[in-house]
Amino acid sequence: MPEEYNSANVYEEKHMSGLLAEAPRRAILVSVDTPENDWPVEESLDELEQLAQTAGVNCVDRAVQRLPHPHPGTVVGSGKVDEIAELVKSHDCDAVIFDLELKPVQHRNLERKLEVQVLDRTALILIIFGQRAQTREGRLQVELAQIEYDLPRLARQWSHLSRQRGGTQQRGEGEKQIEVDRRLLRRQKEQLEEELELVRSQRQLHRDRRKYAGAPVVALVGYTNAGKSTLLNRLSGAQKLAEDKLFATLDPTTRRARIEGGQEFLLTDTVGFVQRLPHTLVAAFRATLEEVNAADLLVHVVDSSHPHVNHQILAVEEVLEEIGAGGMPIVIALNKSDNLEPGTTLPPLEGIAATLPQVQVSALKGTGISDLLRCISQALVSQFVSLDVLIPYDRGDLVAQFHQFGTMECEEYEEGGTHIRGYMPENHSSPFFAFRCKPQASTRPRKHATV
């Protein structure tokens, strides 16, 4: 297979096409505060501004309107639209970003009235993903998500609304350019889906190989910018990019790590989640998110210094449920403890998270890491096979394998070989069954029934 088809390779740099090709320079943020909002509007706008800054957008102003429900045609009322248009002119903006997902008709109406580019939360996240995806797999997934987003919104591309005319005599109008574009996008979508299916099958082969020959897999999940990449670096000694930005890394990375007893496991960093993560991204990143489903254990990395930590935890739990990983074994890593003021008491976790093992850590400073490794080990061992074996001295390879993948409670050198009691992952346990110690017969006298 050619080198460019290897998903681990950095994909050739190219610009995204379509509606989300470039991020705007200056924008106004807009939100609608309705009774159905599950996040405080200012908090959600703060995160939207962080997303915009990550994309390179300068946010110059905000506008909020309280309504019982969004306006079906323009999201906000007509008076608010006029007010936003004045803000656009006074601040010399080239975009308005809405903190919710807009319907295609709302997009068209707003761009017609505001006369600048209109983006919603989904579009902004897609722009960031387009900027940050580095591998071929990541680029394919982002391109597929962008096509899914573009298809129902092609009418917004004003320059493509001209009609084609057939023949030099212009006897009749041909099909609209928008219909040509829609057909081309659908063809591109089919091609991307085929290529991603190939990537998905390759990933499945790697997972199968890992399952039957490799160490247990621990996947790091969590809200974006919770510190997953920093924790991966701390646990494995890797040098993966870790920035204080939303969606600093998109492509999954797997590294080897060990606990104090020597047991080896594979640690996988995954894409960060965010509130109202677009369904188009969840679908497009299916191949990547399957890494979460295939893990033996999830470490949910939480930014314990965030003022709304439980909201972020709930957003992650909802995405895990959506991808079918809701019932997996989970350990909570309460990260960024170094950002807390001395004597600060963490708010109690709510819902499912309150019932899970929790460890307070600082991936940046290294505090609490040994406790987290101990917690990971205990969670993995609970899924391992218990073994009590006497391995002959000429099978030193099995002893080495026990040291590499297993957890030992006892190791003694006896006349017949190395006596080991401990736990092994199920995929590595079968070679040891032939050397299991036989249970000793009871030395207590047997009781006879009386007549």
C-alpha cells in the first residue's frame, strides 16, 4: 500500500474547501437564552469565545437575547437582528458566530440580513478541526464532517446561484450550478466514506493484534483542554504536543506505560469532547472513537479547577453513551489540582462520576501520579485471570511475560521452578494453565457419619 495511505503518517498539507475553508478575522458572538438551556448562557459564550480564539478569530462584542424559544427564521427577533447588524458595521466585523446549531434556512436569512458570514457552534468546531488535523485519517474525517455540514447549506454560496445554459443557441436553461455542486459533494462523500472504511478496517486489525498479543489498553477521555495529553506525557514519558488550548490535538496517540510493579499497559489519548459535540463529528470520527470502545479501561480526565466541573463531566458522559462506551470501567483523574487555591475543597461529583474511583492529580507537576497508577492497576487487575503457577526453570520466557504483562503477589524460587501467584490479562493467560499448582489435599480428619 502506498505510504500516503498509512493513517499514522502526517498528511500532505492542504487547505480545506467549501463553506468552512477559512476562519473569519473579527466576529460578534450571539446567544439565545431560553428556558431549555442546560448551561448558563455566559459560561457557554465564554467557551464559544475560547473556541473562536483557538480558530484565530478576534471576538469584539457579544449579544444575548432572552426568548421562550429561538425564532424559526432568524433565531433572534428582527429588532435584535438590526442591532447585530449595527454592531457588525461599527466594529468592522466579517462574521457573526451563534452559540447554537443553526438550521439552513436560518443561515440563509441571517446572512442575507447581516451581509457577513454567519457561523454556528458546529461550523466553528469544524474550522478548528480542519486547522489542527495532521494525519491523513484526521483530514479525511474532518473533510467528511464538513461535506455533511455543507450539503444542506449550498444555497448560501451566492456565487454559485447562476444558471448554466446549454449549447451556443441557449435554447433552454441547464441545471442549476447548485445541483452540480450537490452531486459533486455527494460523490466526494462516497469516496471519503470508502477511504475511511479502509482506515477503520486497518485500525480493527491493529486492535485485534493488540488484543491477542499486546498489553491491556487504557484510553484517556475527557473534556477538551482537561489535560489528557499532558497526562499521557507524564505517565509514558512521551513528548506529545500539549497546549493550553481547546482541541490542541485531534489524532489518537498510543504509548507504552508501566505501573510500579512493572506491569505494562498501552495508554491511548483521544480527541477531547465538548458540550453539544456535533453529531456530524461523532459520525465522521467513528474510526477514532472506536479506540475508546476497544479499551479495557477508561481514565476520565477532569479539569478539577473548572468552575463548572460537573457540567463538563456530564457532557463527556453523554458522548460516551452516544458512542456505546457508557458502561465501561472508568477511573476519574481529577487533574489540574495545582490550579486550586490552598485549602480549596472540590465540589462533590454528581451522577455516575460520584460512584467511580477518584484520584486527585496534577499532570503538570506530577503530584498524585503514583496514586493514579495504583488505581489503574487495581481496575485492570479486577478484569485479569487469577493464577497460581509453578513454572519450570527452562521456561524463563513465561516468567518474563508475567513480569511484562501481569501483576505479581508472590514470586518464590522452589525446587521445581519459579512459583508465582498473581494476575494476568486473559489474552496472555492460556500458556500458564499447564503449570497451575494443584490444590493441596486437606490434612484434617474426615468426619464419619454416625448410625
